[in-house]
Amino acid sequence: MTVPLFDVKAKLSEYVTMAENGEVIEITKYGKTSAVIVSLEEYEQLKRNWRPSFVEQLNNWKQKTGGLTSKEYNEFTDALKRNKEIYSTKEDLF
């Protein structure tokens, strides 16, 4: 269910009860969804199933290790270039 913010202000307890009963309430502000009301059970499940994105994991790794040295970076990019040359063809595959 999607409701405008002004309506939620007037009927918050009603929407919380609906969320407790399994309804997902999307709150819009100026016509765009800006927040969601879900039950505590659904929120807890979302927290349990959350996994960091690849970029978040990469940033965490960089913070912990300092990232690649210049030598490691150059070796990595050279390997990528070699693989591209080996596995790329100028012929269309289809």
C-alpha cells in the first residue's frame, strides 16, 4: 500500500497496526516513495539476510589492508590486458 506522508501523520497508529499484520506501507513525499513501514518481524528478517555489496566489501578490504601496492596493481592490470588479448577475437561470435 502506498500512502502520502500527510495521511500517515494523521493515521500513524492505523498504519503501524497494518504493518504488524503483514502489510508493507510505502510513504510518499512529493509523489516519490521516501520511507517504508514494515513489521518488526519483517525488519528483523531483512537485517538477518543483509549482505554487504561487492563495493562495500571492497572498501572494507581496502581499509583493512591498505589495498594493492603499485607493483601488485601493475601486475594485475598487465594480466588483464594479456587475458583480453588471448581471449578476444575480432571475429563475431554470432
